[in-house]
Amino acid sequence: MLFNPYELKNTVLRNRIVMAPMTRSMSPGGVPTQAVIDYYERRAKAEVGLIITEGIEAVSYTHLTLPTSDLV
């Protein structure tokens, strides 16, 4: 069952193996590098059914204008 295809509406996965997101901090300044592309390409070639990519930090400078008490 784990290696059988899985279908949900219009989404078809080759199997039920899911790679969880991992924070690897390989996107300096929030921009993925070639190393990130290579990393996920290697995982995709390993035939993982679904890859959830790492998050990147979205920097917001609006918090710098708020009083400290509003950050709680």
C-alpha cells in the first residue's frame, strides 16, 4: 500500500512516501540557491511521492515601527 499510487481529486502521487519539510537555511536572504535546487532534485529522483519544501524567512520591517508593547 505504501508504494502504490495515491490519487486525491486532480492530484496523483506515485506513492505515499512524503518527505517532511526541513529547515536547512540554504536560502540566504530568502532566495533559494543552486544548492537548494540540487538538493530537492536529488530527492525527486529518489521517487519520493510528495516533497514539502523548506520555508524561507519573509522579512517584514513593519514591526520596527511599532512600540515594544505591541509586539507581545
